[in-house]
Amino acid sequence: MSDVLENPQVLLDEVAAGLKAGTMVPYIGPGVSALQEQAVPMGPEALADFFATKTTLPKRAQGNPWAAAQYIESYRFRDTVTLWMQEAFAAAVPPSPFHAWIAGLPLPLIIDTWYAGEMRAALAGRPEAAGDWAEVQGITRAGIGEDRWFRFYDAAGNAIDAETAAKAKTLLYTPHGGVAPDANFLISDADYVEVLTEIDIQTPIPEEVRHRRTGMGFVFLGCRFHDQLLRTYARQVMKRSSDRHYAVVELDALTRNERRFLEEQGIQAIDLPLAEALDRLMA
């Protein structure tokens, strides 16, 4: 993050041009849908609060969904974690106008970092483009009996292989999984310990994602980086891309760690309220 802030509109114009040209990757967090009231948890703290309505959590797990899921998995088994995650995200989250706008752009790669599935729904809402996109989701390795980190799906939600997915014009990457189409959830501490042991060598990141991010700029929208896990994922997913990235943030609301993360990664802050920035991008 530069010490000298550039004009937000100039930066948004750069982002919009990159998105429309397909040379930029939107990295979308739950904050986009959270601009409207939703019936499902739209952020890590809200998900931890949901778990707290299902069972009494130890102090160390309160406010932390990954620790909460680990506690539930340890005492009530993995099936309970999956069942409660499905319950948490049972209500459909309608795609926002921004999701719909993104779905209509010629983007090689879209990243959706939350479980609710609204980006998938936005793409699925374009039946004329059903053969033009595919999805790859991160999955838990708990109890699956397979040496794999992710699964691929077509627009109808059918499992496909990596070669078929690679032919799609747009690849949607949901690194933490999603409620649709198959209730894949990367959520517990144990899930992430496995991933983080290998993420430096990129094994948990699909090869096609690594291919498509090469030389691309990233724009972070509706994301927070106040937790080490969230920073680690963003850092590893954007490896070997371009050296020009952006994040729509309100600087006064950032933690010291978030500011340091933006600076270390060379991410240019666009200091605007998210709703205003999205409206300007779509104008």
C-alpha cells in the first residue's frame, strides 16, 4: 500500500477497465452481500455466533468459527459440523447487482471466499452461458479417503474432471468450499492445518487457478484481513500474479495487521465505502 493515496476514482477506473478486459481477478468476500440484510451468517464472526446458538463453546472458540468448528468436530464428530453448516446456509442468498455484473464480464477467474454461493447463483442465472463456466471448490479431507484438495463442478452442479473445467471460459474458485452444489466445507482448524502445511508449495491451489492468475491483477472487494488465516490465503492465491493489486477498504477501520498486509503485498487501497465503490464500478 503506497504511502501516498491515489485518487479513488482513478483507481476504480483502472479496476473497471481491467475487469472489463478480463485482465483482473475479482476476489470477493462476504462483505458484498452483507451490504443487504441476509438470513445467513455473512462473515467469520457471524458464523461463530451461529455455532454458539447450537452449543456452548469454550472461551477460546468464541468469535472464531474455525476453532468453534474444531470444538464441534472433536466432541460431536464431523457430520455434525457439516449438518450445522448446511443449516447455517440453508437460506438462499440472492446475488447482488454487483455479482450479476461480474457474472456478465469475460473473466478467466473469479474468486468467491464465502460459503453462501451467491456468485455461483449469479453465473447460473445466465443460462445462455451455461457451458462457459465451471467451478472448483476447496474441500475437507476429513473422512473422504481420497488424496485430493478440491473438486470441480459444471454449471449444473455435476462433478467434472480438471481437464473439462480447464476448457471453461470462466473458472469460479471457492477456496473454502460452499453450500452448493455439494456441501463442501473447509472450516475446522484441522482442515486448515492440513492445507497450511502445503500451501507454501501451492499443492492445495488448483493448477488451473495457478495458470489463470499468472500476470493478472487482483481486486479485493468485501474482504477483511484481520485474521492470519485470511491473510495467508490471499497471499498464496495471488502468488505469481502481477504487481498491481487493489482493495476497496475504509482505511480508518483497518487493524494494524491489515494495514501491514496491504503494504507488504503492494495492494493499493481504494479508500471508499464498499457500497459507493461498487456503484461507481458498475456505472
